[in-house]
Amino acid sequence: MFRKVTRNTRTVGAALMAGSLVLGMTACGGSGSDGVKVGLITKTDSNPYFVHLREAAQAQADKDGAQLIAVAGAFDGDNEGQVTAIENMVGQGVKGILITPNSSTGVLDAIKKARDAGVVVIALDTATDPEDAVDATFATDNKAAGVAQGKWVKAALGNTPPQVVMLDGTPGGTVDTFRHDGFLEGFGLTDNSPEIVGQENTNGDQTKAQTAMENLLQRAPGVNALYTINEPAAAGAYQAIQAVGRADQVTIGSIDGSCTGVADVKAGKIGATVMQFPAKMAELGVQAVVKFAEDGTKPSGFNDTGSELITDKPMPGLESKDTAWGEQNCWG
């Protein structure tokens, strides 16, 4: 599974610690400066997914009369910046911190210190490792999303012997691992299956995915099925496949549910994608912090915010929605 510029936002600082993290504080909600302070730390502020998540958090904070302090990493993987942000937010007196961790393990010490200081910490989108390092997680069940992608790609191939390429994200990330393993489970494969003819890490980046696919097509020219970690990776792979005249010979599955991704499904570039609901993650997170501030009730455990398979080529036995529905419910 990125964005920028939230409504009613006023900038209060340019950077934290060596300029690694860009900081912005949203305008106060209905309660003004006396409103509950909610911290939000996203991976970046350039990915439409996280921009949408941030905008939804702002809207919910406005509705609840809370004050949102929103921070984004300078780049995907800015773990040090996220640690610094947690420490600064505790000092600013937030009641809760919502975080999409760049590293599932790299922020654990800072999270523990925040919780020890009485701050409720909630992971959004990306689980920590272990999951109980935070009070609760609001996220897509990424294993289930991967299973849905794998089942659809397998069904779409029919009786054609599969030659599968895996375009993964970032090694070690919980989202990446769950989606990868889920796809294999849904397809009925393992990492050692001979049907897998290639694998590359793309960091979910379109340009890197295009380059990776160009290289893979040279090593595995017969590829006919493609797993992608997200829709930018799928878009990059499609460009490489189209360039060699094989656009109608490779079945592509993905995960995200952005409006761009849904448009690519409608255009036939991606066969199917699995839609996530980042706004729901943000809304539930803000509500949970406000409730904690009001009566001390803490959220707990993993809370699945749902997903939907989007395709105009439905397969028997697989529940899905078409792109018309996708256009009404997409993000970005």
C-alpha cells in the first residue's frame, strides 16, 4: 500500500531531527486548543494512499472536536524520523498516536516509551511485530487480500499451465510478507514451487517495477501470471509487458483500490485488484483515541477494516465487485 496536503492544515514546523521528518499540524476541531490531541505518523506524504488516510483522519478529528498533529516521513523507510516523531508527540501531550510504521520492529522502543507515558498507540495499515507492541491495529487483513488475488489469478488462467512472477515490495515488511504468502496460498503454491519463474523486490515503486519486469521478461519470457504488491508495481510491470507485445498474454493481479488502479482494471491493464479502505482505518483510529481521552477505554487487538476484489472478469466461486462499484468507492 500515499498522499499530501490535508484540508484545513497549517504548517507549524519544517522538520524534526536532521530534517528527516516533515511536520504539519492540522487546524483544531470544534473544541479549539482544548480539544483532544491526536498524533498521526504516516510513512510518507507523497503516496496517495497515505494522503487519503491523513485527510480522513483530519475530517474525523474535525467532526470529533479533536486536534490532529500530522507528520510524514521524508521517504519510505524513514524509521529514525518516525522514532523522533513519537518522542516529540509525547512531549506535545497527545492522548494517542496513530502510526503506519516504516519498520515493523524499528519503532518498538519508542512505542513502548509512549505507552509507558500513558499514550495509547494504534497501528494503521501496517502491523508491528509483534502485533501487541501497540494497543490495537486497524488495517486490511493483508493475508486475506493476497489470498483473493491469488485465487483470482489462478482462476483466470484456467487450464493454462502457470508461469508465475512475483513482484514483491520491501523485504521483511509485515504487509509485504502477508500479501506474498496470501497470494501463494490462494494460488496453491509455495515459494519453492517450479511454477514460480521469477521474483524481484520493487519497494512498491512503479519505475523499479518496470525495470524489474523488463529484466524478468528476458529470463522468463514465457511468464503468464503476475503477482504485484500494489498497483504502482502493477502499472510498471504492465508497461514492460506491453513494450514486448505481450499485454494480452499475462494475467496481472494487484492490491490497493486506488482510483488510478480501478481505472487500470477497467482499461484491462490489471485483471483484478483488491481494494483497501484507508479512510476507515483513520476514522476508527481517531475515534478510538477520542474515546480513550473521554473515558479511558482502550482499543485492542487486530481490527480488519475490510477489502473487496475488484474486476470486470468475475470468476465462479469468487465474490467480487465490478469497476463501476470500484469507481464509487476508490481512494486517491
